[in-house]
Amino acid sequence: MSRIYTDEAELYDIAFDWDLSDEAAWLAERLGPDCRSVLEPGCGSGRMLAALAAHGLEVVGIDTSEAMLALARARGAEVVRADMTDFDLGRRFDGAVSVVSTVGIIGSDGLASHLESMARHLEPGARYLAQQGVFGAGAELLRSEWEAERGATKLHVVWEAIDRERSRSRVEIVAGPRAGEVVEDEHVSTFWTVEAWREAIAASPFTEVATYDDQNKVDLAQGGDLLWHELVAP
């Protein structure tokens, strides 16, 4: 597991600490009025769990990083240490979400077992909203660059694809107690082609019923950096 998810979990939390209220409201709407409980695989530091809980939903997250789980618990989230490719929580949920290409970190080989595990944990007809980029065969891959800050700490973050199975991150601490330090990592991070994603979903228990760019419905064939895939459990 990359250092940014373990020893530097707090830096990750700062880097991705933007307002999730609008996104959480849209997700709650897409999950439907009968959704009362939500599972988030790869929940990280629990930011989305907290945002969904603010809508009155019962939320549970799983992750393999103890450092991330500690941050999630500090936010009041119910979390369990578990591998998102093979887990058993002994219950089912009314819906599920996965944000910011989290399913990419399990690699192309892990997606099938992840979707099997998710299907076992969702009620029939439940929605699984997974945010994951898919691309045309000749499309440029993801590259994002942004600033983030919390208190005295300010960061400059670059996250970019190396190829279709790997990405790298560079977090420069530009102000604060650790100013001048740089944390760099490489990550397993699959970026599917449109066709490969379609084949993976077709082979899974799920059906993709809609695709969204931000919150607007789009044709999956056009691809995009961070598409929401609305998957329905059997």
C-alpha cells in the first residue's frame, strides 16, 4: 500500500478536503428514497461517510489502512478493516458509493471479485454509485493539479496516470511545520477503456443503468476522467 494511504494519511486527508455537501446530496437522491443504509468500500478517512450521514443515512465504511480508519473514526464513522476485493460483513445494505477512482486501486484483476463481494452485500435492486474514469483507446489519461490547505499547512498536489495500470502522486508541503518536504508515491491505479469497463460490468452481477459526468447524464461511450457509474445489484 502506498505511503500516502498509510504513514501520510493526514496529508491525503488535507489534499482531498473539499466540500462534499452538494455531491453527497446528489448521491443520496440517486440512491433513492428507500435507501436507509449505505456501504462505502475503500472509505479512506471517512469524508464521504460523514457527508452522507448528514443526510440521515446509516453509513458503514471498509478500508485496509489503519491510519485512514483512525481518521474516519475521529469523524464519528462506523468503519471496519477489510479488503474491498473479498469481505464479509454479515449483512446487506440499501445502497453503496465509491468515490474518486477508488475501485482503480484494486487493479483490473481485483474488480471482478470486488463486484462479487459488493453484490453479496446489497439488497436486490440497490444502487452502487462508483466514480471511476474510463477512456477511449487514444484518449489522454488523467492528470490533476491543485492546492489544498488546513490551518498552517499548505500543499501543492499533482496526481497523474503513468499508464493504464499505474499512477503517481507528488505532495509538496509549501507552508506549515513540514514546509519543504515532498511526499512522492506510485500507485496501482487502473484506468479502463470504455470497452474493457463494459466487458467487466457485463461479466459481473451488476447492470449499469446510467452514467454521469459530474451530475449530468452522459453516454458511457464518450468516456471521461471521473464518471459516476450507476450500477444496479441483482
